[in-house]
Amino acid sequence: MSHLRTQLDVLLSETSLEVSERQRDQLVGYVQLLDKWNKAYNLTSVRDPQAMLVKHILDSIVVGEHLDGELFIDVGTGPGLPGIPLAIMKPECQFYLLDSLGKRIRFIKQVIHELKITNVVPVQSRVEEFALEDGFDGVLSRAFASMNDMVSWCKHLPKAGTGRFYALKGQRHEFEIDELPEWCSVIDIKPLKVPELEGERHLVILSDKG
């Protein structure tokens, strides 16, 4: 067993998450691919694979229990975060991973091929130019600078009435909530516990009042 797998097992033991052997292997496989491709493609500023386990894998999968629905889109996914780890954890759900940069989408396609992930749809597009007719149960992002930008640029993506925005944030910033457009409201703010991660993490859940 690799040292990465051993470390992942230790991290997961500090959570209440149920993770199968196959899922653990896929999560480690993703980190190994990210580390390998990062040298040429510069996909993440996190260089150390062990740090990736905390800052990318655990930071993504702790969100899973708060997601409602079966069809999600991860906007500005970068190298597939949080979409790939969440897709591994939630095989019953479908995840569209959207990014405008071709190298990131090429990497995601390689990941889903090598790790045999069947519930991910990679999409190379600008967010304002992509839509799904019936919309998504959830719109996820951990990359947007502000929640205002996220909900404004992604307003057309959630299902009417039931769709939700899920913003992965660090500290809780009230000014960001104050800046939200009139049509958008905060439903809940979930504090997230990520083993060995310094600093606060929150999941902000938002919806269209309309």
C-alpha cells in the first residue's frame, strides 16, 4: 500500500465518511495523476501530493453529505475540484465539470478514462455560454472570487424553483452575503471540518427567491 493511501486512510478515520476500498483507490489515483500532470500543465499551486489529500480531496468530499439532488455542475472546475472527488464519492449522481481551458479538460478526460469514472461529463466552455435545458439540482464552485460573481454568472444553470448554488468558501464573510443580488438568498451556511486543514471552511447554500 502506498504512503498516500495510508495517509488517506488516516485522514478519513478522522471523519464520519463511509468510503469503500475502490473509492479510496480512485481518490489516491486522482492525486497521483494530478501530481504527474501538474509538472507539465501547472494545474494546481499545491505541489505536494500529501498536501493535495488534505487541501483538495478531503476539502472536496466533506461537502458531499450536504448536496441535495442527482445532477450537478462544477463551474470553473480547474483540474476537477471539487467535482472529481465528489463524483467518486457519489457514483449515483452525475457531475458536469466545466472549465474554459482546454488543458484542464484534457486532464479531466484522462482521469475519468484511467480511473474508470462513469458519472462525469467534461465540458470545455465559458459558463455563460453553457446550459442544460432542464437545469441542474446543484451548481458547485470553489474557484469563484465572490459569491456575487458566482450566482450572477450561473443564474441560468439551476433548475427553476428547486436548484441550489453551493459555494465552497474559507472564512465566513458577511460582506459577501450583503453584496448578493436581490433575487438570491442564503438558505444555510454549513461549517466544514477538514482534518489537518488550517483555517475555516464553510459551504454556503443559496437559492433563487423567484
